[in-house]
Amino acid sequence: MADVQTQNASGTVYDLFAGLESTDHEQIVFCQDNHTGLKAIIAIHNTVLGPGLGGTRMWTYAHEKDAIRDAMRLSRGMTYKASVAGLNLGGAKAVIIGDPSKHKSEALMRKFGRFVENLSGKYITAEDVGTTTRDMEYVKMETDHVVGLPESMGGGGDPSPVTAYGTYMGMKASAKAAWGNDSLEGKAVAVMGVGKVGMHLLELLHKEGARLYVSDINESNLKAAGHYGAIPVSGDDMIDLDVDIFAPCALGAILNTDTISRLKCQIVAGAANNQLEDETVHGDMIKSRGIYYAPDFVINAGGLINVYSEYTGYVRERAMAQTENIYNTILDIYNLAAEKHINTQLAAIQLAEKRIHDMMRVHSTY
Ligand code: NAD
């Protein structure tokens, strides 16, 4: 029998089991249904801390191996995010292969919900790119193991204000580490992307008296940012601005060889996912420029904290209080990075792995 092949994050082709071994994945579930056309992959990376939580992405993958690779890469990221946020959650992620505008239906989402149900709570799903709250309502008809539901269904609603609050706390901790004082009053902050998270972040920064610069490809969002006295800057010019803090709140891979060499800020602290284009290269590069980088999966964990509190009975105040702790975690990461002479991305991963190993030992006795 031929081996099933997939790729790791750097594109190296592996036999499937060798791939799982190299990333230490626990389980991959393939879900197939002829009637609805469902083709989904649920990747469960690590459940030492608790059930694996991660959204369901629907995307037109060119090859099945790309879908497997994406599910594996994203589920591993969820393990670290949940661990470092101090949640009793593991990491998992699902991908559905298909075009959300063409292939999605009530039946397909409910069938997917049946597969989630079959995992008996080992995997908890939520919305992600290509899926919506409405889709999760269909999933909910087949399983209770779904979060990110609207407030009308007992969910936590839009997590963006919580994500923004955590980003703000991480930014203040970065200021404390860089300047010995966490006040952002009078600091020049450039926010790239003023969508759901970026706009809430502006509000918090404006309240504290920061000087704000913003960019966005959406003109109406840019106009709305004027409400907080933010000065609009066009596209790429954001990178070259002489500011104290750069807050990426739009795209991934914004920290790359070109942009890192141009940055003039002392701190990068923003909500966007996967900011480092290649963490094995750009984590060190940003460190060598002397820039304080707050790792994205730590600073933007407010959204995950919010959906997790939904799972345990949603109370927004509790979610906010737990999100506030991002301040201390970011300080711990700067301290660990300085002590070990490593970059902050690596320090955050080590902190996440340490908690998993510690808890493994806790669970080793009856
Ligand atoms: P959003 O879509 O509401 O906002 C993104 C904004 O970025 C939009 O206004 C968009 O026009 C703008 N944008 C896109 N390309 C741009 C560019 N080249 N330059 C400047 N602006 C550009 O998304 P969001 O929910 O605010 O999330 C922002 C980022 O934070 C994303 O990377 C997301 O993955 C991450 N994140 C969000 C949450 C959450 O709770 N919403 C949680 C964790 C991480």
C-alpha cells in the first residue's frame, strides 16, 4: 500500500504518519459524505490540557495535502495559544475543502456537526475563515461541542472587543518592558487595519491619550477612525513611520525581511494572526533590530479566552479579567527571552510547552 503524503510547514513532503510524528499530532480525522459533498479534516494536535478547540475553516484548497497541512499547522498554533493563555484547552482545527459561496449548505454543516459529535467532546469547533455564526448554528443542531455562538443562543457574541482589550494590555506590558513605564500617553502608535479589532483598540488608545496613525484599504473604516483623532497614512508608508509602536491588525506575514529592516518603532504589538512571515527567520531578525515584539498568539488570545468562557458558562466580566492577564504573560515572555537570549516568539512557545509538560506530570497520578 502506498504511503499517504503531506507536507510540514516548510513544504517538505512527508509520509502522513511521519508528518504527524514530526509535529507530535495526536489524531487526524477524515470526514467524507457523498450526499452533501462534505470533505473535511479535523486535526487534533494536543489534548493534555483539555479538549482541542479551534475553528472550522472552509477553503478551496488546490490539493488535499494543502488542506491537511493547513489543519495541522493551525491546530498546533491553537495548542500554544491556549496553553500560554492559561486555559484548560488543547489545540485542534478543522478544514472543510470547498468554496464557501458554492458548496456550503445546511446539510453539509450539519453532517460536519455529526462528525464533531462523534468525537465526544475531544474537539470543540467554532467559526473561522469561510464559515459564519449561522453555519455554527447548524453545527449546534447536531452537537453541543461548538462555541462562538450569537448572544441570543447563549454565546459570547463578537469577540473583537475582548481581543482588542488583550492587545491593549499586551501593548502596555511591552511599554513597561521597553521604557520602564506602561503609560501610553503621548506615545505615537500606528495601527494597520482598523476593522473590528483595530477600531476597538483605537478607542482604548485614544482614551489613554496616545497619538494615533492608521491605515486601511477600506475607506469607510479609515474615515470612522477619524473619530479618535487618528491621522490616516497610505498603505505601505505605515512601515516607515517614525512611531513608538506599530500595531498590525490586518494581515498575516507583515513582519518579513523587507518590513523588519524598515521599521523605526521600538515595539510591535498588534492583533493580526501569523505576523512573522517565517518564524524561524524573522523572530531572530526582529530581536536583532532591538524591537520588542509581543508574539501574536499571546497578545491576541482574548478571542479564544472569550469563546472558552462560553464553554464554561459565558460571563463577559470573567473573560475580560482573564484577558487582562495577557499583561503579565507578555512581561514573563520578555523576561524569559532576555534571560535565555532568545527571541520572544521562541520564548512564548517554550512557555506554552512548559505548561503542557508540567500539567502532564500533574495528570500522571490518580
Ligand atoms: P477585520 O476584517 O474586521 O479587520 C481587518 C481590517 O484590515 C479591515 O478593515 C481591512 O479593510 C483591513 N485591511 C486589509 N488589508 C489591509 C492592508 N493591506 N492594509 C491596511 N488594512 C488592511 O478583522 P478583525 O476581526 O479586526 O481581525 C484583525 C486581525 O486580528 C486578523 O488578522 C485576525 O485574524 C486577527 N484576530 C482577530 C480576532 C478577533 O477577535 N476578531 C481574534 C484573534 C486574532
